[in-house]
Amino acid sequence: MLALLIAGCAGTGEMRKTASTEDTQVVTPNPPSDEVMDYAISGSVFESAGEYRLALHEYKRGLMRDSTQVELYHAVAEMATQLGRIDEARTTLEKGARITNAPTILTHLGELQLDEQLFEDAVVTFEELMQIQPDEATTLQHLAVAYERTGKTEKAAETYDRLLELPEVDPVPILMRKVSLLSSLDRLDEAVEVYQQLQTHRPEEDRIPFFIGGLYLDMGDTTRAVESIAAAATMRPVEPRYWDMWIRLEVIRGNEDRAITLADSGLSYNPVSAPLHALAASVYMLKDQEVKAESALKRAIQLDPEDSQNFLNLGFLYHEQGRFSEAEDLYEDALKLSPGDAQILNNFAYLLAEQGTDLDRALELSEDALSLEPENASFLDTKGWIYYQKGQYDEAITYLERAAGINPEHYEILEHLGDVYAAMGNAEKAREMWQRAIDAGGDEVALTRKLEE
């Protein structure tokens, strides 16, 4: 601090002498007197020793002797900040700004206001500073941030444009801020253009085409989104998230075979990415490639044994294959990892219901799932099916009809309703439900057999 004080008070030209204003007069600092220097030196010694309270006292005594010393305002504000006396630091800088009009004090004040989230005050401070140094990069950057935080997004964008005109400014971080701002304004076409400018400065940066792809996706242009994300994955194939997005987009576009090819390629570059193995398994299951799906899920579990979703998904696969004992073990493992996961609770309950074993526990698991998602049609169906297995048909009808009311085109719910009506002797209603289940895409062979019986 001593070196700064001597430099700052020796006539560096940082102050401007101006005419008197309404209540302040800007003055040029005097060379520090011996007495002021003594206080500055004493404060610096205390500061170096970590005695901030004593340092603050000495710096303030120096300012009392000479209120034009810029570095003493900084020193007082720094010590007050260190002591958590933020209001005092701000008041000191505001006084220094009135007396000296020094750019460094205004900058210090504005930065403090930003730190304290006094964004409206920061706008005023940095706009005032702009009158003194209109093309100073740091001031423009701070002002742009203050504009953003106060919702003056158009002014922020204009300020970033001014920054980009300065030859000494690195355009990359400014362009990154601008593209984020344009995205928040939903000016996505302009945001893409800014990203393309970034590419000219950083052609080797693989994240740029990835972000461009995200913007195209927000714009609903999946074709160009795929092109951009594919470019990112080609530039850096060892980044799993690029493959993740590319694969998902191909599934969205209905290109399931292409998604499988990409899953295979992505895993060849990222063999230890558990999330990518899990995603690949989901894609394999779309095309009934159950062996590959099982292998991918086992690998995902091996790589990340704390992710309950992988246990749940492998349990679901075994459940569908009729491998109930293995599925039950996996659901148990998933439940231990995530005891409050509604989907795990429901799937486990449904598995037990299908087996017709431990129905009391199945009902308990189902009720836990419904307590988390009481209007979930699948969960209501599970509870109704448990009651069916228990022979409590009135309760079963209650829950299954609620489920059908929420999702009237779910063929499994409709089939279950038909089964309950049949058990209750209502053949006409049962046939109606089974026919609706066929129309909704249920197993026509099995349902037709029920209709004919």
C-alpha cells in the first residue's frame, strides 16, 4: 500500500480540476505532507501485520489531514471491507469520488456496488465514469454487466458492441457474453451469428459448434442442430456429451438405426462413460437389441455403481423378459440407492403384483409411489392391479378407472380394466375394455383370445 500511496500522490495526473458543482468541488491532490505520509506508513505496517482495525484508524487519520489523497480513500475502503464494514467502505468511496472525481475511486466504488448487488447504483457510477474515460475497456465491461443485472439488456448489448470496437480488447470473452445476452433476449439468429464470429477467432474450439447446435435446437431446426453437434463430436470425439446430444437428436428425428450406429461409435471413443453406456442401452432397446442393451447397462453399473437409474433400467429389461428373480434383485438395489424414487417404488410394486407374491409389500410400495405422484396414471394402474391380484375387485375398479380417466388411451390400463370387469362377471364391459385396448395398440392376439373366450 505504501508504494501505491507514494505513486498515487506524486502528481500522476489522475485528478481533474473542475469548476464547482452544486455541493462539491473537485480539487487536484496536494503532494502528501510528512504528517500524512507518516499515517500512511503506519497504516501500511499495521495492514501488513493483519491488524486491519489499526490500519483503518491510521489511514482515516491521514485522510482527515488531507482529503485529496486518492490512495488513502482506496486504503480506507479496503480495510473497511476486510473488517466487513461494507457501508463504511462505500461511504468513503462516495466521498472520495465527490471530492476528487478520480477514475480509480469511481471504479472501486462501482466494483463494490456490483459485489453488493447494488446494480442500479453501479449503473449510475459507471455511467459517470464513462463521462471521464469513454473508451476504457474495464469501465465498459463493468457497465455492461450492470446493465444486464438491471434488466437493461439492449443497453448491455450496445455496450458489448462498443467494447468489440476497441483494438486492445480480446473479443472472445466479450462475444461469449454477448451471445449469452442475445440468447436470453430470444434473439437466436443473432446469437448464432455471434457464435460464427467466435469461430473465426477460435476455429479449433469444439464447444462453439456444440453451442451453435443448441441454439438451432432452441429454434426448432433439428437438421442444422445435428450438423453443428456432429461437427463438435468430429472435432473432439472423446467428449461424451457431444455424442449424447447427437444420439438423442437422431432418435427425435426418428433415425433409430442411425442413433444405434452413433451409440456404437460414441462408446468406442468413450468406453468408460457410464451415462453414454446407459443412453446406448436405451437406444438398443428401441430396436429390441436386448443383448446389447443388457451388456451396456451392466457396464454402466460397473462404471457408476451409485446411479440407481441403471439398476432400475436393467431391472425393467429383465422384468420385460420374465426374469423376475433377477429383476427383483435389481429393484432392491435401486431402492437402497434411492429409497424415495417414485418410479423405482412403482416398478417394484408392479413386479410383485405380476408375480402374485408378497402383495402386502407390493401395496405398501405402490402407496409410497402414489404419495409422491398421486395423479400418475401408471402408478394408479399398479395399485389397481395389486387389488385385482388380492381379489379386492371394488378397490381395483376404483383405481383403474381413475387411471383410465387420466390416460384413456393406455392399452395396458384398459386391458386391466377388462380383466377386473370379467372377474366381476360383467362380460359386456370387459369386452368393451379389451376392444378399446386393441384399438389403442395392445397385444391383438392375446386380447382377441380374451374376447373369444
